Amino acid sequence: MTKLDDAIDRVSRNIAQTGALTKEASRRYEQMFADFRVELDRTLDASETLADAAQATMAMLEQASNLLRDSFPNPQPRACRDQCSACCHLFVSVPPGVTELIASHIKATFTAAQTNALLDRLRVAANEIEQFTKTNEVRARCPLLDEQDRCSIYDMRPLTCRAFTSADAGLCHAMVFGDSAQQTARIDQDPGHYRLHIEATEALQNLATRRGLEGRQKGFVHALLDRLDNGLENGPASA
Ligand code: SF4
């Protein structure tokens, strides 16, 4: 064997070994999401109510999402910052359990005056949303945003709000407040983080279906308005 043959042999082995390791890493990456879903489904099946299931989902998502970000190289940059609320003017949908959880949280933490003011804002926002024919065209300030542009239910915010991330706040601002051409801008999502939230949303939908309840997602503003308007004293609507 010549020196050239030896060199080619070493390079070939190196490439083959690295390729095999990369394929294995890719397989385990996929498996990681499947395992997350299995653990989440098991946890949700043990939940007494859909609201409990939504709360457990948020806790698991928060942990998994933070670990994902801390454990992998080259995390996608995030421009999301306190009081940056452009995305809080987009349409928010919620899977089963989330509205019930948030309504109970509001009942436990808002004063009567705050709840009445929220109801007024929800009615205004619901009316604004109804003027749009497509959900992706909706631009309406979320009634849960406070006067400082902070989410007033941040720890309980819907999964959609948790899923959305952006590397460019200027792009978000243009998409929400810009002219019609800018409003079609695409905001690239952090893929792993987003995927966890898709799995979690589906898990809550499937749980509701397994319990013989409605599994589809609903518009957050209308669902919360309906829930609060119908009185929280009636207790959880779904078990
Ligand atoms: S619930 Fe909170 S995070 Fe979600 S859109 Fe409303 S204000 Fe923003």
C-alpha cells in the first residue's frame, strides 16, 4: 500500500465513522420527542381534569424546553424580551383544558374590578377578531396584556404563546403593525422548542378525545370570554 492509499484509507474511515455517529445522533434526536410524548401521555392520563392536564403539560414543557436549549450546541438566537408584545396581537388558539385552567387562575388571583375590566376587553377583542375571515390575518391586542405590555397571566399563558419565538423583534413588529406586504413576513421558529409544543398540544387534544370530550382547538379570546361569562362558580366544564 502506498502512502496515498494509507491517507485515503484513514480519511475514508473517519468519514464513515462520523457519518454513523451523526445518523445515530439523528435517530436519538427523533426518539427524544417520541419519548417526551410517551411520558407526557402517561402523565396526562393520570390527571383528574383537563385543567390539571393542561397545568402538568405546561410544567413538563417548561422543563423540557429549557433543557433542550441548554443541552444542544448553537441555540437559535432569541429576540423575545420583557415588554416585547407584538406576538400578543396575533390569533391564539388553545387545546382542551387550557381555558379552564386560566379561568380558574383568574378567579383565584383577579379582583372583581379586574375581572370586569378583563371581560370588557375580551368583548372588544372578540368583536375585533370577528372582523377577520382568516385566523392568520387577525391583529388584535390580547385582553390579557396589561398596561405595561406584560402578560397578566404569564405563568399560565397558553401553549401557543409559549411556542412562539423569534430571532428578530423588528420582523415581528413589522409583521404585526406593518403594511399588508410586511404582514406576510415569516417568523422562523426554534425547531426543537416548537416541536415540543406541537406534541404537547396534540397530547391535550388526544386526551380530551380519549375521555369522550371535544378535542379541537378553540380561539382563546372567545373561549375565555365564554368561560368567564358563564360563571366560574359552575366548576370545571370538562373532566
Ligand atoms: S395570553 Fe399573555 S402571552 Fe398570550 S397573547 Fe395574551 S398577553 Fe400575550
